[in-house]
Amino acid sequence: MGACPAGALIDNPQSPELRLIEKNCVQCGLCVKTCPEDAIRLEPRLLWGPKRAEARALCQAEPWRCVRCGKPFGTVQAIEQILTRLSGHPAFAGAAAERLKMCGDCRVIDIHTHADATIHDLP
């Protein structure tokens, strides 16, 4: 969203969703080049009428919920990729791996409630 100089891409504060306001799009292509999910394509068209000013969903994802409190943070796809990439790393074994599944608040609480936690346990 930050890659769009015209403010055509916005997020949905209620859920992991990328939205487009077509009237703001200048077809510069920065969004296509910087999208980590390859979810954006430029399509030659022109939408007329009031719908041009309405935000419409381009990409939706299922939110990941903290395993401790249930608060949504990140997306299922992103957290699963992180868990896969870090699965063999010794710094993210045991309790540290479980903390990757927690929101930031619960990670801090978990570290401070376990006396044996060290700086190396921080994800």
C-alpha cells in the first residue's frame, strides 16, 4: 500500500484485505513490482460512474489468530511461511517457536512469565 504514490491502494482496518480505489490509480505499476504476493495485475480498462470512487477488494486473506488470546494479527499464509522458514533454526525451537504464533502482547507476557526465558528466546 505504501508503494502507491496516488493512494489508490488501501487496507481494510477490520480484516486482512487489500482494496483499490480505481479513480486514484495512475497505472504507474509500482504496486505490481512491489507486491510480495504477486496478487496485483494492471488491466487496461476505465470504470465510469460512482463505482470508480468506491474501494473494492483486490485480495483477501484469512487472519491468523494468536494461539494464546485469539487476537487476529498477520495472515495465515504469512505466519505459516515464517514458521516454515524458521523451523530448522535453533533460536526458534521449543517455546520460541510457539511464541511466533502469538501476538506481540502475548509474546511479552509469555517471556516474562517464564523465568527460564533468555534473550535468545526472543523471536
